[in-house]
Amino acid sequence: MNLASIAVKNTRRNLFRTVLTVVGVAVAMLAFLLLRTVLSAWLVGVEYSAKDRVASRHKVTFVMWLPKRYVEDVRGLEGVKSVTWLNWFGAHVPGKESQFFANMATDPKSFLEVYDEISLPPEQRAHWLEDRRGAIVGSVIARQFGWKVGDKITLEGTIYPGLWEFNIDGVYTATRKSLDQSSFYFNWAYLNEAAAAPAKEQVGWIVTKVPDAAQAGAMVKRIDKLFDVRDTQTLSMSERALNTSFLGMISTLLKAMDIVSVVILLIMMLILGNTIAMGVRERTHEYGVLRAIGFKPAHLSVFVLGEASVTGFLGGLLGVGMALPLINQGVGRFMEENFSGLFPYFRVQQSDVVIALSLSVVLALLAAAIPAYQASKLHVTDALRRVG
């Protein structure tokens, strides 16, 4: 028998109250992990951005085009490994407007060179390179819409109005999280030949791959300097910066979610603090007896802090145990299948699990700090005189 084991046994003194407290902590940790998973899902494109890719867009705004000839100019720069280009298409499946997914026109050959994390069977790759109306789709939206290789589908354009017919030439997966598996890519030549006059020979943005990630910063400056004297200037940036700019419109929402997660943790700490304070108040007489028979003030603090840490850890463990199946197999699967364009990866991160378990213990100790201090400062006579 030691102080730690006594502290653990104290959690069973009022089992009903301990269970309610553990459940309260678990629910708080579940809510915390859900919010953290939403934030991680939003930011996955930023966190895992390729370090050896540079994106160049119109200097004024992302929605303005660049001349297609700029691609060849960039390709001729020193230190360029490969170059591709993309146009945001902004189409949807007729009758399913609410099911958003990213769809872009690109050059198949150079696109597969620049985005080498795309995994595509050789025969599907070869077919896409030859098919002017061909498209490849991520495995996630393939499941979402029930598409398979060989299907002929129709999308309704918004930026480029009309009904557009495509052949599904391949279903890709990604070997790294730098590219999601919920996008739709098709041949830019098909878009260009049917686009209205102002949009012909125009590209949305250019992506440049460099041999070494350390050269990305120099390439950004080199590209912008090349077009600095042209009528249309560029604004180049790392892929991480480009992905971050896409999140600019929801930055306020992300900050609000961060604040809410902090509020949840504070509420959890108050719940624990109240429970521990009640326990200390009920055991004042017992603590007086312990002091009278030789226990030191530090021992009483260990009892209080030990009980709090055990309660907090059990609550955190239960919360994580609830969160993993609920989020990964329930909410996460639903979000990936129905909102793949927004949440291509919706899974609890291992780092968040560690943070949640650590916080459940640390916050429990903080919540118990004042009750532990009060217990250590009890005078023996006052404590023995107190009944409850």
C-alpha cells in the first residue's frame, strides 16, 4: 500500500459521482476531438503540401486567367523539372448541385509528371493521355457517385456554361496526402476548343516542379521576375501558401472553432474542480485524523491530485475510446463519402489523441490544485472538529 494506490482507491469512495465525472470528461474530450478532426480535415491540404512545387497565378486575383504561352516561358527557366497548368471548371452533376467536388482541366501528360503522387494503373494512364474527352476521378468521388472506368457522364458547367460529356478513363488514388482523392481532372484541350473567345488559350494557374525543395523559394522569385515587365504579371508562391489562400474565406470560422475547443476544455476543468472540491470538503474530518497520526500536508495533496489525475485519465481514455469508432467509422466515413470536396480526409489524428489524453490529466491536476492546497493547509484541530 502506498500513497498512489490510496489515491486510486479514493475514486471508488463515491462511485456514482466518479462515474458521472468520468462521463462528463469523456463527453468533453469527444467534443474536443471532433472539433480538432474538423480543423485537421480542413487543413490537411496545407499540412501535407508538397515542398517541391510552386504555383503561379494572376497577380491581381486568383479568378483572373494567365495566357497559356506563359507555360512555355516558365518551362524554359533554369532549375525547372516539369510544368503543368490547371483551370478551375466549377461544374456539378445535374440534379446533384449540393454535392460539391473539385473539377479541373489540365494537361494529362505534364500533370502526371508534376503530381507524381497520383497512382493510376498503366492502361488507365495510357487511355487518358489519348482520350480528348477523358477524365480521371479520385477513388472517393468514384464511390460517391458510383462511377467506374468506361462510364460516360455529363457535368453541367457554371464558369463554362453548358452540358459537358466526359469518359471516365481512370480512377486514381494518392500515395501522399498532398493530393486528395476526391477531385475530377480532364483534358484541357477539350475545354479550350469549346470555350468562348475570351477564355481560349487561357489558364487558371501554373504549377512548377523543382528538383529540390530548397530551390522552391528561388523559383518563386525567378518566375515573377520573368513576367514583371509583361502586361499580365504573376504572383508565385509555394503550394502550401496556395492552399492556405484557398482557406482565407473560412479563416474566421476556423478561429471560432479553436475558441470553442478551448471553452470545452475550460468547462471540463470546472466540472473536475467542482467534483474534487466536494470530495475534499466531505473528507475534511478524515484528513484531520491522517494529520493527527503523522501524515504530512504534502501527503494530503498527493491524495487529492492523485484522485484527480486518475479521474481525468479515465475520462480522457473513455472519450478517446468513444471518439475513434464514432468519428473514424461513423461521422468520418459519412463526410468523406458525401462531402469529399470539403473533407477528403476525415480521421482522428494520432497527435490529437495524445493531446486529448495529456490534456485530460493536466487539466485535472490544474482543477485539483486549489482543493489540494486547501487540504494541505488544514489545521488538525479545525479538521477534527468539522463533521462534514
